[in-house]
Amino acid sequence: MKKYLLLIAVCFLTICNHASAQTTPGPAQQKLLDSLCDGLTRIDLSKIKTKKAAYDAFMNCFAEHSDLLIEVAKEENVDFTDKPAMHELGIAVGKNLLVHKCPAFMKIAIKMAKDDEDAPVALSLSGTFKRIDSKDFNYIVIADKNGSEKSFLWLREFPGSDKFMEGAALKLAGKKLDINYQDIEVYLPKAKGYYKVKEITGIDIL
């Protein structure tokens, strides 16, 4: 469920700057639009100062109504596991929410679309789990589609981190992973210097 909510959120970010002609919402989609607007209206927008905070607030609101998204997919005869189709559905819902002229959404959309100075860029990579290396910190290593190993820093708790605790190497051997990460610069004591590393922000086990 989480990865589909993320997909829809990305669509919303896209249409914030590129709105075009909307589609007519059906009853299920209209219910979702009304619910999202009501939820966003209850958020204290004065406390949202950054793009990430706006994004998190929107995602939390959307997650509260994820059951309605399933109903919208059924209404539009869209397979909930079909990423391209869900992408298009997300764009349609996003356009309609803009046309819905929900004041709270318009304000939070502006905050989501704004660029924060020096904010880390969200990235992702898929691959096969190989191992966990313990050095200065723990690193989760995957092999990409070409067999090349990629190492990701486990610096702090992230969604799904509990699945990589003790015994994970045996349970996850050969599993496909979607790793969300950001490039950051950290001081590595053994290397005696600052280096850019890929910090894990979330992992989905496929």
C-alpha cells in the first residue's frame, strides 16, 4: 500500500506545476476529494515551514483515506497493482483536486512544489539483497540488474528497518528490494575524512 501512496504523491507534486484539463470525477473519487480537502483543512499550515514537512503532512492525510483510493481504482476499472495505470489515476485525481479549489490543498501544494535550499534529493534503486556489512556503521548491500554491488548506509531508523535486524541475512537472501535513499556527506573515522554516502530513507521488500 505504501508504495502506491508514494506513487500518487509524486503525481501530485508533478501536477502542482503542470495542471491541465481535468476529468469528471465519479462518486468514489468525489468522496476522496472531499475527504482529502477536509483532512488538509484541519492541518495547522502555519507550522509547516519546509517542503518535506508539507509532503509528510499530505502523505499522512492521504494515508488516512487510502481505503477510498482503492474504491476510486475500482470505479475507474484500474488494477491497483498496475503502476502505470495508478500513475495516470493519480494525475487525474491530482488535477481534480486542484480544480476542486480546496484552499488548504492549494497552500500545501505550493509548499510541496517549492525547492528547499540544500535539501537532499530523494532517490531510489532496485536490486537483490546480498548482505549487511558492519563497518563504521551498518551498510545494506544489493546487486543491481547488471550484478554490480551497491552499498547503502543504515544511519538511522527508517520505514522497514525492523526487518533488517538480527537474522535478516538468512531471511532476506535473494529477495528483491526497492531502496529509497539520499546522498549525504558524513565523516568516516577509519577513512579520516568526509565522504558522500547513500543514506537509506526506506526499503520495500518485493
